[in-house]
Amino acid sequence: MNRFIHGMVRAVAETFDLAGPVLEIGSYQVAGQEDVSDLRPLFPGREYLGVDARPGPGVDLVADVENLPLADGSAGTVLALNTFEHVPRFWRGFEEIRRVLRPDGALLVSCPFYFHIHSYPSDYWRFTPEALKVLLADYPHKLVGWHGPTKRPANVWALAFREGRPAPTPEQLRRYRALMARHAREPLPWARRARYAVGRLLFGGGPFAPYLDCERWETECQPASTR
């Protein structure tokens, strides 16, 4: 979790009326990230259940996303932020989330792309924006986004709505983009930015673009709203 992804979640929560109960997959709050990893304040007044494969801060239920001990249609919103890279059989996790999600529910998922190999407990996968479109093909309406260079994004994300929920309206899309611009920020310290800028001048932009362009983002509505 980082400040950009936290800001993206805030933009989504302040734009769309996401129903409860809210189920967060991968809710363990890593030490030092508490200020960005605690998402509960973004969903006031909603029942909230944090699920992770290990006990600890932010975890209400220890469970495996590949086999959730929850009833069909029991969640109104599912969050899975920078989690699926750690799921060995990620396709089963996506199937389980769809099973427990209400027919009018929503899934918000993000995954790192250009990022070092990391544990918790291990790191298996990377997902492109096109991969999320394939994995979420059964959801009729979705927003797919990424930040950083188009060919080497730092993170990708998607907000997918099940068939019982109408497509986002043009007004909602305008608000979402405005709030993304306001909240989804992760500015580099000035000294690091200066070093990367010098490196770009000396060696070209490619190696430094994921850092210097980390606040550049794009989003697509699939399919495009016509209302």
C-alpha cells in the first residue's frame, strides 16, 4: 500500500455509493504503513470485515481468499489492494470474491506492476491493465486505471460492478477523475527527484520514468457509459 493507492481508494469511496458490508482482502496493516493501510475511515457507517492469511493489526478474520468461509452474496463491496500478487492461485481468489459479492456489489482491486519482489508471505504475480480486464470480464461495467508510464506502470487498479448495478454516469466519472487529481498523490522528496532528473538527462528517460512520472495516471471506463 502507498499514498497513491490510498488516494485512489478515497476517490472511489467519495464518488460511488459503495454498499456494505465491506470486505477487505489482505487487510493486515504492515508496520510503518498504518497511515495509508487503514481504509476503514473511508467507509464510515458500514459494517467492515478485514480478512488476511495471518493474524495481526487490521485483521478480523484469518482466512484464505482462495476459500473464503463466507456465505454467497454476503458482501456489498470487496477491496483487494495490492494483495493478489501474493495469492498462488489468484484465479480462485477472483472466483471466490465474485461468489461472496452481492449481485449489485462492487470490487475494487489494485496490483503492483513495476515493483520489487516482496514477501507477505511470497510474491508470485504481476498484472497488466489488460490482465485485469480479462479477469473481470464477467463484470459488465468497470473502471481500469494505472499510474506511471503506460508501458511500465507502477500500479494498476480496477473498480468493477456486478450486473445488478447500473453503469457509472458521466457525472460520476467526472467526479472520480477530479478526486483522483486531488487525492491520488505520492510526490517524491525534492532530493530524490533532482537525482532522477539528472539521471534522465544523462541516461535517457526510460529507467527513471516510473519514479518521475509516478503521479501521472490514466483510467478507462469499460464499456464506456452512454447515459
